[in-house]
Amino acid sequence: MPSTAEFARLNAIGWRGDAADVPAGKRLARVIAQHRNGYRVHDGSTEFAAQPAPRFLRRDVDPAQRPAVGDFVVLAGATPPTIEEILPRRSLLERAAAGERHRRQVIAANVDTVFVLMGLDGDFNPRRVERYLVLIEGSGARPVVVLTKIDKVENAASAAMLAELHTAIPQAEMHAINAKDAASVAPLLKFLQPGDSAVLVGSSGAGKSTLTNTLLGVER
């Protein structure tokens, strides 16, 4: 059974379960990257490689039933350990697989908030935000629209764009920020408390990396 310290570390990377959810004598970790030759996982203190159990590699297995980024998994063995089991997901963000009409591609699991980033510059496109919201609908995650680069447009222009977006998607929570300014992004911290997980989506140049660095307080 994981110790109190181990549970604190897991909580820091989004774990919300309890001891009963971890099989006796097994390790728990979270998938943080997927590669052709295996996975990278994190146990709350260390990042390391892991391999999927053979049953996940069978061709007849639905891709959604294989480990995905964000999954909490049960590990066995060592150097590298084997992913034996995927723990129940509280949310699943997925999309249609490229070239496949009926297959789904998992983007991330166990996500609480999806930050939909769009710049208040040449990137501004309300239709694109609507498409992201359709993607998120039904996933179990909460969408939050984050309008970046407010420091690069005139007040009147930004007010007009915000009004247009509020008209197009009145149901969405919305924040206009300067992604480089810690004080400006502070309203987003309420979505990033211990046990919370968020992902950032948006077009290239929308400010995803800049916002991530500002939220973390370090260059990543």
C-alpha cells in the first residue's frame, strides 16, 4: 500500500484515488509521453521509461483501451517496468483518427480542464474555438477559453473581439491575458490546484509554450 508521502507525490501529478485503488505490492505512475518504442511515466518524484504489457500490443485491441498520456497505470517489474493495468479514467479527450471514419484517437486521459488558446491578433477565429468546444464536449473535462496577446492589441479592438466571441459562445468561460505576465495569468491558477490536470490546445503561435512557462515559473 502506498505511503502517505507517496500519495502526496501522486496528488501533485493529478491522482485523486485512495489506497484501495492500488493493487497490493504494485507501483502506480502516470503516463506523460507515448513513443513508438514505449512510454515515459512519472511516479510523482521520478520520470522513467515503461513498456506496455503484451496484451496492449495486439492488433485487435481498440486503441482507446491502450495506455495514453494522462493515464494512471499499475506497474510491475523493473528496468524498465511493465504497464500491467490502466486505472479507470475520470475523463477522456479524443478525436477522430486521421484517415479513419469510425476510429478514435485518444489525446489525453484524466484531464479536468482544457485551456483553449487563441491570440487576439491574426490568430483570432471564433469558428476554430467552436470546433475545439465540440471536441471537448462529452469528454468529462471543462473548457476554458484563454485569449492571449491582449497586450498587442488596442483596447477598443480587444473589446470588440471579446464581444464577438461572447456572442458566438456565450456558455464558455473566458479569460483575456498577457501570457508573459504572471499577474495576468493568475486567474487561471484556480484550475490548477493539487489533484487537478489541465491541457492546452490551440494553433501554432497562440502562446501555449509561453503560458506554460509563466504558470510553471520556469522555462520548459
